[in-house]
Amino acid sequence: MISGVVLDRMVTTGERAGALAPLFRVANFNKLWLDINIPQQRIKNVRVGDKVLIPGTEVTARIFLLGKHVDHDNQTVLARAVIETAKSSIRPGQAVAVKIIQSSHTLMYKVPNSALAQHEGATYLFIRTESGFSARPIQIVGREAKQTIITGDLQENSEIAIRGAVALKANFLGLGGDE
């Protein structure tokens, strides 16, 4: 005997069904999963064990599976998370936005987008030094509307340039004067 909820009936009354043909799709709601499509360029930052939140709800989940191939239609990789709390806040088949909280042993910082500079495929942050500002390469971990989450060889108390990054970049590239 199977206990659960019938989600789909795959045959109609009187229809001939093969010996191994599925008749119904049944779900057990005791354990719900989230199927998360992660852009392929960001999958390297996601790990098994990372926490998943659904903003605006109390739902939390934990990633237990990372796919191995890229979906050719949308260029994403599947991550699957099992819902741990507030299961009643979500329904099977529901499309939701998620936020992944990455477990990391490296320090990450949230900086304004205006503080970043790009050059030849690398991203830089300008750090105050005794003689002015120095460009430091950083890695982008995630993005929000007005801020970017970064990691790199930075000190916790470093002062960064938030405005004037364009002038600093020009100076860094040898294009500007001494400003």
C-alpha cells in the first residue's frame, strides 16, 4: 500500500495500460524538495550543505545534491534541497525565488557595486594605502541590486574607494593624470 496524495492520473477509465505503464503519480508530502536551477557560471560557489531560504517565508532547506550536467535549454545546473522547516508554507509545483546562504570558511564582504572595477576579465577593488589607493583583484561570490558579495586577499578593516573608481581605474591603467 502507498500513502500520499494523487498528483496526476495518467490513464482514463477503459484505456488499455501496459504492464509497466504508470497509472498515477503519487506524492508523499512528508519530505519536500526544492529543485533549484543555478546558472552554470555560479555553480562553483554552491556546495552540498548550503542553506536555502525562501524570502518572505519561514521555509528553510539544505542542499543535498548538485547536478553534474548543464541543461542545454537554459544553461543551468540542478541543485536539489530538502525542506527542513515550515513545510506548510509551500506547495508542490509552486515556483519560488530562493536565496542560498553559502557555508564558507573564507571571509566574504558585501561592497557597493560602485566600488568595483573590471579590467581584462578580472574584477578589482581599490584599497587605501599609505601612498593612495592600490588595485586588488577579488572574486565575486554573489550579487544583489546595489551590492556585491566578494572574497579575496583583504583585511577586515581595509578602507575601500566607493566613489571615483573610474578615475582610479584610469590611473591604474596609466590613462589618467596624477589625481
